Amino acid sequence: MTEPQGNHAKSDTSPEARRVLYDLYRRMSPARKFRLLCDTYEMGKDLALAGLRMRHPEASKDQLWRLWARQHLGRELFEKVYGTSAPERET
């Protein structure tokens, strides 16, 4: 199996470390890979919510979730799914 192609010229990861990482991923079960993907997604979501919380400290948990959903889905899809009602300070 060949290694994934990509632009590694600006990477701080050595070719040997990259080979070890690719080998670990090859040996991982699909379930483990999926769990890592889900965990990474949740971490990104938590970071995005923390940023929103910093910009909107007065917002409720529900308002923060709606702000995140709108940012995540985009305005058009958000409005199709949830309608146009949203937190007051949504921008």
C-alpha cells in the first residue's frame, strides 16, 4: 500500500514519524477510526462553542447552540431547518 500523497514540504513532521502514523492508521479498525473522527468533531464543536461564549457572554446555552448551528450549517440551511427566529445578538 502506498502512502497518502500530499504537500509535506511545510510539515514539521519527519518522514519517519509520518510513516509510523500511517502504519498505525492502517492497522486501526474502522470502528476505532470512526471513534477518533467523532472525538475530533466534538472537540472542534466544543472549541467553536467556547469562542461563541467569549463573544456572547450573556447568551443562554440554547442561544449559543443556535449560534453554533447557524455558523455550522450556514444561514440558508439553518433557516430551512430551524426557521428565521434566532438569538437577538446573532450576526
